[in-house]
Amino acid sequence: MTNSRPVVGVYPGSFDPVTRGHEDVARRTLRVCDRLVVAVAESSSQSKHHLFDVPERLEIMREVFADEPRIECVSFSGLLVDFARTTGARFIVRGLRAVADFEYEFQMAQMNRELYDGVETIFLVPDLGYSFLSASLVREVAALGGDVSSFVSPPVLERLRRHLS
Ligand code: ADP
């Protein structure tokens, strides 16, 4: 980037597990920032339907993004805007798959702006092939013995196999 201060983005989510759709969004985001913090929300592990706990999700994500030194994977608790502020992030990135994502994402972005106006939310669309893909669908299909190898990277596949066997 032309600015002397590095542009940092935060990509928050549950990432349970990280899918090729998440990967696509994260790698595309690197086109508009110097460094990307992919952040697992601790609160998401309180959901009854989670598969991997947060440390395991992070371990998997660090393997998946091992080739990309500009991506850092961490977890956070509390408000996303507080995390973004302390990280010094210029923006929060979220993925938009279909119209169905829009309303929730729009509300979240407006609320986050009310809470803290110092960070922008940007939305990226994934490659067409991933626009139907969700982590919950991957969990469901994998639990039923379906082949999810085209939806997740090998480290994820390996953990899914171990976890579900
Ligand atoms: P959350 O519980 O916050 O929705 P997820 O891990 O499911 O967490 O998703 C994190 C972000 O990644 C969200 O912005 C979501 O819309 C986006 N995302 C998830 N799957 C895809 C995909 N296949 N393509 C593009 N964006 C996606």
C-alpha cells in the first residue's frame, strides 16, 4: 500500500471449520490490505452446534494459511469493534454469498458503526463456486458421511475425519 502506516483488516467469524469460501474471502482481502487478522469469535463456541473448540479451529486455520505470512489467526472475546480498535484495523471484512446474508450483515455493520465509527465494514463476494458454501453445511454433510473434500482444505478434511470417526 502507498500509505506509510500498514493497512490492517479484520475478518471475524466462527470458522467452525474454515471452508474454501472463507479462504477465498481472506486471500482476496489481501489485495486491499497489508495484513489480515482472521479472528475467531470466542462467543461462537458457546453455540450448542459447534463442532471444533476455538483452540482447534485456530490450529486448523494456522495450517490452512501457513503459506501466507500476511495472515494472522487469533481469537477474541467481547465486542468486535473493541477488538478491531485495539488491533488498529482500518476495516472489518465480511463475505456476502447471497441476498440471504445481506440483511443480517447490514444490521451488524450499522450497529458496529454506532458502537465505534473508527472502522469501516467492507463486503467481498467469493468465487462463484463457493457462493453456496457454509461451515454449517460442511459440518452437516461431513457428519452424515458425505464427501466434503472440494469444500475444505486438506488440514480441515483430516480433522473432520479424526473428529467424526
Ligand atoms: P458467522 O457465524 O460470523 O457468520 P462464519 O464463520 O459462518 O461466521 O462466517 C464468517 C464470515 O465469512 C461471514 O461474513 C460469512 O458471510 C462469510 N462466509 C462464510 N462462508 C462463506 C463463503 N462460502 N463465501 C463467502 N463468504 C463466506
